[in-house]
Amino acid sequence: MVMLPFRPTPFFADKNRAFWRLQLIGWGGAMVLRSATAIANERPLDFLVLVLIATITGFSISLILSVIYGQLINRRPLVTWGATTLVLAAAVVVSAIINAWTISLYQAGSEANFASLVLGVFYLDMTLLGAWSALYYAINFFLQVEEQADRLERLEAQTTAAQLAMLRYQLNPHFLFNTLNSISTLVLMKQTAPANAMLTRLSSFLRHTLVTQPGGKVTVAQEVETLQLYLEIERMRFEERLRTEFRIDPAAANAAIPSMLLQPLIENAIKYGVSAQEEGARISLAAQLLGNKLRITVSDTGPGLQGSRRTEIIGNTPTASRSDSTGVGLANIRDRLAQAYGEDHRFDIETPPDGGFTVIIEIPYEATMSEEDDRLSGKLPPPRPVQAEPSQQPIGTSS
């Protein structure tokens, strides 16, 4: 992809500059057209002076109209259009009088009276100033609609960020309750050293999670690092009963995902996989690229969903959950994915006949900023695909 050496600037980014450009282009084009018409009709060259005066007159009157229209455009429709009609009529009359007077001076000694000269140029001035007025309102109304659409888009983005932050903050009390309850149990059992070690690791984990913004994104590698800190805390509770396995494809390690997206899945696996069995369970986490999709799989060897061989959650519609679960973790992830990716994601839950519980997430692949810069500069090749398994100020007003 060829990158432009410059960033194009929108024409109306600076409204005042755009107004003066349109003024010069519009009235300059009108002068050129009228001059060409005069030459084609074999008018003498000194007639071009009248064309220049008429252009300057129209240019000056339109400047006055821009100030008046700028005050009228945000009024009630009846006031805006009624006052505009009166002001435009007055402007056309003034322009026609000035142009007729200059023509009368040019045609000194002619039998044509002044009233007939005014009527002769009235239609042309009315056409020019009427078209100018229509364009003025059309452009400014268009810009207002664009500004309102941009404002609405920003508000929607802020709403989405607030919802993502709310969902992220919902995880903290859920996790802290379980961890602090474990620490409290160790204290009651007078196991001071393990309790102190767990507090230290909890502090490290919370400090690590505070680095990222609530609604921000991290790489898969960073998310795995956070999970390792969390598992160190849980491993003090379950010891050898908690076994983990991570299979992170190098191409997927730098993919961006919502922060703290996977921690509820690991917590869910520990609660319903490791805790539910005397021998514990193994928790596996895999991440790989499937074309332009990032697939993340979290599974455990626990008892799984009793009586259900396969369950799917697509979009926002869940069909099943573990019978003894509060549903906070899985529902939180489902809502966060819906907020971040809309319908462009997949959230599947599988449970094999012989037990176990698997959650599969597929989201669009997003490279981190540093990785994207390296790819654009040619330092990194593109990711190798993996074969998938089956303000409202009007333009022209002075600020």
C-alpha cells in the first residue's frame, strides 16, 4: 500500500479560509464568464470595466449578506426564511441600482432612462445573489449536519468506553472477594507466611492491572503475563492440583485484545474445574491466527456442563451456563466482546462427552501500534495466515 507523503486537509477544516476561497472562485468565475460573453458579443474592451465594477459590487454585497445570514441561520425557520427573503430583495435592488448607474455613466447621451436600465440588470443580479444565498445556506446546513453526526459519533464512542470501563471494573470486586477470602482463611489457620506471600502477589497483580486503561487493549503476551501473576496467587491455594499449559503462537503474541478479557475465564476454570475435583484439573490457553481472525481457546479438564454436550453464545444471546455459576464472568466477557466488536466476533462454549469445559473466542486481528509501524516500514512481514479449521459557527462569519 502506497502511503501519501502528506495528510490531506478537509476543505472546510478552516471555515473562514474556505469561505474566502469560495468567494474568490465564485465571483472570479462569474467575472470571467461575463467578460467572455461581452467579448463574444463584440463589445469594446472598455466595457470590461463595467463587468469589473459589477463583480466588485456583487462581491461586496455578498460579504454583507454573509454577516446577516450568519445571524439568521440558527433562528426559527419562519424568521430565517422571512428575513432572508426581505434582505435578499433589498440586496438585489441595491446591486441593480449601482450597476444601472455605472451603465448610465458609460452610455452617457443614450435615450434609455434609468428605470429601464435597473430593470435590465435586475434579473441578472437576482440570479447571481439568489444562487449565492442558496449555496450559502446549503453549505452551512450541510456542515451543521456533519458536525452533529461527528458529535453523535463521539458521544457513542464515549458511551462505549464508559460501558467497557464499567464491565472491566465489575471484575475487580469479583476477583478480590475470592482472593481476600482465601487470605482470610489462611490468617484464621495461622498460616502467616502463605497469607503474607499471597498478599504480596496480590499487590503485584493489582499494580500490573492498573497500568492499562479500563477500556484499553493490550497484547496477548501482556495478557498472558497478567494471567501468570494471577495464577501465582491461585497456585498457593491449590498447589499441585492446579496445572497450566500455554500455547501462544508467535504471530498471535502481539495481537491486541481488551485488557483483562481472559482472567474471568481462568477464574471460571479454577472455580468449576480445579475446585470441583479432588485431583484438580489442567487449564490450557491457546492463541493462534486464522486468516484475519484471532482465535483464543481456554479449556480445563474439569467436569464440564452436566447434561449438555455443546453450547453456543453468539452475539448477545447465551443458551447455557454452568448450573452453579452466578454467570458474572461469562456474561461479562460476552458483553465486552459485543461492545468492542459488535457482531464481528464469536464466543463458543464446548463440553466433550468425557468432561471438560472449553471456551473459544474469535475476534478480528488487530496489530499493536508498534507492530503496525514495523510492518508499514517493512521491518516485519504481514502475519502469515493459518488455515482455519472447518462547532456550529456558520461559514463566512467572522470569529
